Amino acid sequence: MIDEQTTPKETTPNGETVAASVHRFVHPSLPIDSIVCGDNCDVLGTFPRECIDLVVTSPPYDDLRTYGGHEWDFYGVAWQLCRVLKPGGVIVWVVGDQSKDGSETGTSMMQALHFKTLGLRLHDTMIYATNKPPMNDRRYQQCWEYQYVLSKGPPKTAELLTERCAYAGSPTAARYRQADGDLRDRHGPGVIGETKPRENIWWFPSGNGKQEAVKHPAPFPLRLASDHVATWTVEGDTVLDPFNGSGTTTKAAHELGRRYIGIDVNHEYCEEARKRLEQQLLPFDAVPVSG
């Protein structure tokens, strides 16, 4: 199946940025634009190699929630995700750690490092900052989770979201510091631009706030998923969530014109995800991508 799309931009060999028409191959055996109920390793095992452009997912953290009593195989899922990811494709792995016997497990870090042993790059270690319930365990208030951005080689798409520079229009510093500590004069005067790439700490209210009630113990915000989909894909690319839950990633992909596949072992969550995809976009749902 050939799906012809027009990408916003393409870089030519001489460095020019131009609009370009490309052909995107969609394998006929993929369950495109659907929610699949089943074990993620088993389902992914039916996919061909290098067929997915982006994975945005948040796996169960340690033993913090039961998710209906279902277990999962991290090593099997990690291997399958690396197998089905296209060259230049990206995995966004949103994860945290449980505290056991007075110590954080560090499971999230070990998972990120394991992806590196499978040949992926740790392209960026981002933070998802949010509001969390207060805790009293002799620690400062927990308010964030990791967003590991892993890629198979350099990301083929990186439409970085931007924010306004606080000092837009001001002259740049006349000197800069080199790696050895010495200061060097800049070649010429410069001016700080109007915008800059957004910082890699993203703050969102937890879950979906008051916008949308979902039947899932730990949904992540729709805008978090939407911002990653907008950054790492172009229209027509295929987005996967192997822990689809209530379907936040698949909803974001659908709203932004991407193909989507959601996998979850829980029948109730799969039905919830399908219902969310069928919902008509309401004014408060049709929020623009941040930036």
C-alpha cells in the first residue's frame, strides 16, 4: 500500500529546505488505524520489520498499579519495538520509579540503558513535570517523570516546538567560552531571535484534567502525546502505543492526521480507546499543539 503525502519540509543535499512530495509505504499486514486487544509482545511479533515511525507510550511503573492484574515482559517489548521501528524512528518512553525499602528502584534508568544495548540512541532525556498527590516519606514532593526520547539513528523528523525568547531583539554576548575555558570574541554582532526551541522540561496537569474523564488509573495528558507526535512525525506517519490504555496516544495521532495503532491487553481499556476515537472533537479538545 502506497500512501502519498506532502511533508512540510525536506532538506536537500546542499542544505536547502523545500517542500517535497514523498511516498510513504504502509505495510498491508499492519492493523492501521485500529485498537488491538492482546498481549503486546504477541501482537508486535506479527508486525513486519521497520514499519513504525514513532512510539509514544507509558508502561506500567514497577508495581505501582495493577492494571487488571496483567503482567508484561519489558525485555520482549523492548526488542520488538526496536525491530519494528524504522531507521530514524523515535520511541518516547514516559516512565517513573517506585520507592521500595527506602530507595527508588532506578528501573526507568535501567530500561533506558537497555534500549541503548539494543542499538538505539538516547537522543534526549526529557522531563514531564506535573502535579502529584502530596506524600510524606521524608522526601521533597515528587512532581515529575522521565520522558526518554530514543531513536534508531538520527531522528528523521524533528519539528521542534518553540517558545518566545525572554530577551528577543537584544544583542548577543560579544564573547563565548570555549571547551578549554578561554573566552573568544564572536565573529560579528548578533541579535537574539524572537523564538527558540522549547526547553526539555514540559509541564502539564496530570491526566486529562477537567477536559475528559477516562477509565484508566494513570492517563497522561493529551497535549503531551500531541506535542511529541507533532515533533517527531509528519502527516501520514504511523504512530504506535503498545500500552495504549485509554487511548491518549492514538487520539493525538488521529487528531493530527497520523496513522495509528494501539495495543492493550485489557478489553475495557480497548473499548474506552475506541470510544474516544469516535468522539466528535469538542472546542476544548481541539487545542493547538504547544509552542
